[in-house]
Amino acid sequence: MEESKNRSAALARSNMAFSVAYEVASIAIIAIIVFGDVATADDSIKRLVAFSAVISSITAWIFTSNALKASETAAKDMTPAEAATATGKANSKQPWVVYQVYALAITIATITITLTAIY
């Protein structure tokens, strides 16, 4: 059981690391749009940048969502002794659904704003 929890925690950490990497890629795409003057570029370049922006945002959301879900599951799967600790109490009170909705809202906003900046 402990090994399974360790694997789940490691997976959650790697998912969060991947989501951060994709968020950095989103920032890089925004820099390309701004400094590369993509709004005046050829249509093929616009499509390439738009595709990259959308895919990066969606992929970041998937990894973030998976990491949040793993953390939520770990918080529910604590032993009574773990739940009695300060960390356990804090984790059991986290608004996991709010975090999921926030991550999705940011993803949608990033896609919308990026596409409007391109077109």
C-alpha cells in the first residue's frame, strides 16, 4: 500500500512538472506572437503558432488536472494518523474542485486571448 502511495505521489509531482514546462511554453508562444509580429505574418505561420498555443494550453491543463486529481485522491486516502497531522488537516480542507475549475478557466482564457492576438 505504501509503495502505491509513493508511486502516486511521484506521478503527481511529474505531472505538475510537465504542466509547468507547458506553461513556460505558453509564455514563449506569447513572446513569439508579440515580438515576432505574428498578427502580420502569413496565414500558415499564424496557423502554426495558433496550433502550438492551443495544444500547449490543453496539454498543460491535462497534466495540471491529473496532478490535482492525484493530490485530491492522496488527501482522501490518508490513514487516521496522517489525517491528524497539520499537513493532513490542511490537505483534507483543500478546495480541489475550485483548483480544477480555476485551471480550466485559465486554459480557456489563454487560448482565447492568444487566438485573438494572432487573428
